[in-house]
Amino acid sequence: MSSTETSSKQLVGKVLSRAVKLWLRSQVEQIDDLDIKILGNNRSILTGHISQVTVWTAYAVYRGLHLTQVDLCASGIHINIGQVLKGKPLKLLKSFPVDCQVCLLSADLNTSLQAPSLTNAITKFLLPLIQSQNPKNCNLSFPNDIKSLQNLQMVLGQDQLTLTAEMLSTNDELTPFCFHSELYLASPTELLLASPHLELPQQQQHCDLDNMTIDLGTDVNLQQLSISPEQLQMKGEIKVNP
């Protein structure tokens, strides 16, 4: 390889690495330590095809989710390389798979509960569940006019979680409640909530619920879910779309 070709390859790699870092930082609200490795021969890269990108970060905030550690490995990436080499922002041209390992410490998980996206998702799941139990199934004394859930907190256990919160009624009264369940991977695209139950601690009332599943969608393929009192870990594949 001539010195000109070597310099050209180094220049392309440097520009591409900078563009990938800028793109990643544009996707998150905060990111601390960031390590990126780009694999692929110069000829393929100059056509906009990157064989593989590995990313490691010690801490990132994505859509309000505080991720303690993230390891990613993406392959088959197609980008607008011509524009990137001219200083334009990187854009994805095709969908591609990403192998990922994500870890959330218990403290970061509870910080994430302050994010509207996660709070809304939990509320969207739990509120109809609570309302469906009142009064025909469990005979619990839930308010009839719940408008939102407040002050969410989560405690992790071995393969289980406990969510505490307060139901805010339309007359601004708060009623504490607790949702407890074991949590397993039912399939690559589904989570299983096993032996779930609701509690009203002030009234000392308890209600057992049927097992239920949560659909993760077709872009998710989980291979491993591990929950301990200290942290939640997930390993699998997700599809990134342009």
C-alpha cells in the first residue's frame, strides 16, 4: 500500500469515526465514556458500507432512561458516506441489527422512572389493570376516578420487581399502592409477569392477578434477562431503523 493510500485510509477512518461519535451523541441526552471501533476495508467504506461498529459506554441517558453500561455491536451498516466526507451529518440509509448488552443499576433504574416516557408506559399498563379489578375481580377499594400515577419507585429482587406508587384522583387525593411480580423472558419478543399481585398497604388489602405477557415488538429479540437486587441486565438484538 502506497503512502497516499495509507493517508487516504487514515483520513476516511478519522472522519468516519468523528461522524459516528457525533451521530451517537445526537441520539442521547447524555453520554460519558465512549469507545468506538469501526471495522471494514477502505473500498467498502468508500461505498458507504461499514462491516461492523462496536460501541462501549459506561453511562448514557437515552430518552430519559439512565443506562449504567452499554455494549453494542452493529453490522451491515449503510450510510451517506459521500456527504459525511464533505462534513455533512451522518445518516442511516438502511435498517441493521445491533447486538447489545445493557445494564441498569437499581439507582439508575429509579432515576429513569422520572422520565415521562417510562412513567407514561407504566401508567398505560397499570392504570387499566387497576381499573379492571375494581370492583368485580378483587374487591379492592381503589378510587373510581384515578387520573394518574405519582411518585413511582422500584425495588428489584431475584427475578422479581416491586413497584410502589400513588394513585392521584380527580379531587387530588393520593392513594398508595404496590404492584409486585416475578419477571422472566417468555420468548425473544415477550416478557412474562408471573404471580403478579396488587396491594393497598393502608387498607391492608391484597389481590392476586393472572399471569400476563408484555409484547416487546418485532424489532426486539432478547436472549437473556437477569434481575438481582442490585441490577437489571439484558442481552439481545434490536433492529435500528433509519
